[in-house]
Amino acid sequence: MPGTGVFGGEGPRDTPGGSPASRPWNKCRRLVVLLGGGATLLVPHHPLQAQFTLLEGDKSSLELGGYFRSLTGLYDQGFRIPSEDRRSGFNAEVLRLKWTLRMGEGAVLEVHDRFQLQASSSSSTLGGSAAGFGVTVVPGRSLDLSTHFIDEDRLRAWHDVDRLSLTLYTGLGDVTVGRQAITWGISNLFPVADLWAQFSPFELDTEEKPGIDAVRILSYPMGGLELDAIAADRGTAEDFSAGLRASLSLSWADLYLAGGKLWNEAMVLGGVAAPVGSWKVRAEGVLPYDLDEDDVDLPRVTLGVDRLGGEFMLSGEYHFNGVGAVKATDYAEALGDPRFARGESYFLGRHYLGGVGTWTPGNDRLSLSFSAMVNLLDPSAILSPALTYDFGQETRFSVGGFISSGTPPRIEPTPVIKTEYGSYGDLFFTRMSIYF
């Protein structure tokens, strides 16, 4: 699994092996050493667009946009690991340049250059073998378009191409070939169908999803019906994935049904969302069939409800995670599950509750949010308050934190994860974003 860092970018890959004594703790560190936060995912930010037209012809144009983001934070892991600092500080910068070449009305070429720099006072907060907050799994790719300038324990700098796609608009549909963003599903806190490239639940930079190398065809054969066909590279021939989704918008509900092969699983996916007065109710699920084991796996299901309209937004979800462990003593085994390593699920338990409330005053400049996730198996919880202010001129500032509760892990003589969120520690951050 790639070490992805606080911005979800592709960092140095894990070094396999290590001493036998260190391997169990490396698995534990994937849960413990975390950088990031889910509150950003939950605040309804409106994208800022300030693209510049660099060249313009009669039927073509070249545009440039993007953003610069700076993140600074303090992290307390909540317990002491031998030979490591309990508290640490970190800073990260990301510059994303979005190049868009429009060729008449029939074709668009999109390229995103991303430059990232990460520095930490402790090697534990940026280690390639650690995962957690802000460590969205980078999709498997046969073509590596990254360049690492500095790759040290406390300092990393690199560049990667996160979008490289050509879209052709034809009479039969929109065909996109190359590295692109793809999203399936309707859940917010506990996504189950967003399997092409899913954000971790505690990601700080949700401005752009990781790009996946794929061929995608979107067609609209009739009013209210969308067909979405995808064939995706996962880095190896055996992990090649493909799927088809049909989405239908009716007067009383939005529905979708999908199926395909994702990694080594055949899956059936479905979801429905319907308004009920000033609320919306949602349900979606995934039923996987393991092609290697020739067996049906447990489903993953999310049920949700949202309050519509007004300055206050409320949302709540229940999640059943068939990938998760039945008992807390099995968390270490769940961490080693390939479905967890590839980002199919980011949750270790079976049953979860989550909710978020957001207040956005009439001027739309200030947003206050408070979210919570509870693992009902442990039990343990994590609370995420956040405040974001839009200064205008394409500039936003955010401050937030993550406060966990639950029994911390036992470190010696043998590492044991006792509760999921009790192993997360506490994190506080500030973030400045400038769009252009």
C-alpha cells in the first residue's frame, strides 16, 4: 500500500519485510499514526473556479486553474510508543495545476500537475508504513507518473500527474480515456459503492479525488436514464476491473443498479434515495462474490437520512461493514486483509453510527460543522469540529480537530489494538487554501 501522507498524494511505497517482531506493530501503526481529518469531507464547500484562458482560437482554447493549500497541525497519539515521540507537529503544502485544452465542441484534454511537500518533527507521523487520517489509498497504476525529489523520514517532496485524460463527445456518449476521477454511490460518511478510488473517511484534502487509469463511457439513451461503463487498470492483469451502472431519476426517487468485477471480486451494487418532506432517506449496499475462494462474502450496507435546505444541514448514517472484524481482538487480522489495504473499506469493525451537523449563515462565508463516528463494537468514537471562513478573492481558511475516545492500544510486550478510535489519538490543524 502506498504511503500517501496528509494530502492523499502518492508518496514513497512501503518497504516490505522488517523484523518479525516489528511486523505486528507495523500493522498497528497503520491505524495509530494518522494525519488528516474527516470534517473537511463533511462541510459542503462550493468549489472555487478562477481559470485563466492562456490561449484562445476560433474553436480551441487552453485554460489554467488550480489551487495552493497549506496545512499545519499538532498530533498527540494518546500513548507512548518506545523510541518515538508521543506528540509531533507537521506541515504540508500542495500545489495543483489544472490544464484544460478544449478542441472545438468534440474533445477536451485534461492534465493535473501536483507538487507536494511534507515535513514533520517526528518520523512516526510520515512513515511510509503508517496509515490512517489523510492516507487515502492511491489506485493501482501500471504507469507511474510520479517523481520523488526528497524521500526521508521527516521530509518528503514529490510531483505526480493525477489527471491525464482525453474526453470525446460523440453522438453515442461521452468517452473518456486516461487518468480521471470516478465516483459511484450515494453515501456520505460510510461509502460502500465508491470503489474505483475512494477517499479515506479522515482525509484533509477532498478537493480532488485520486485519478484512476480507465476507459469510461457515459451515455443517456432516454430521459432520466444514465449508463456508465468503466474498464479500469488496477496495476496488474489479475486485478483488472470493469463495471456497468444504470442510474434512473424518477419523480419520487433516484435509483441505481450496478455490477462488475472489481479486483478479485464480482459485485452487485444498488441504491435508492427519496425525499420525504424536508428530509431525504437513502439506502445502498454491495454484495461481493470472491472469485478466488468461490464464495459469497458478507455485504456492506449504509442507511442514511439527510435534512434538506436551510442554513442547517443534518445527516445521519448506520453502516454494516461485512469486511470488518467480529471481535476487537481480530482487528490486527482485519488490518492485514487485502480489501483494507486497497481501500475497499477503511473501517475495522462491523457496526457503525455516524452523524454530522453543519451551519452555514446566509452570507455563505462561514461554515461550522461537528461530526461524529461511533464504532458500536468497541465501543469507541471520534469527534470532528471544524470552522471554515471564505475571505473572498478565492481564499479560504479552516481550523479544526479530531478528538478520539476509547481504550488505547497495548504496546508491550505484544501490540494489541483494543479499540479502533481509541488508537487514533487527537489532532488539531489549520489550513489555508488559495484558488486561481
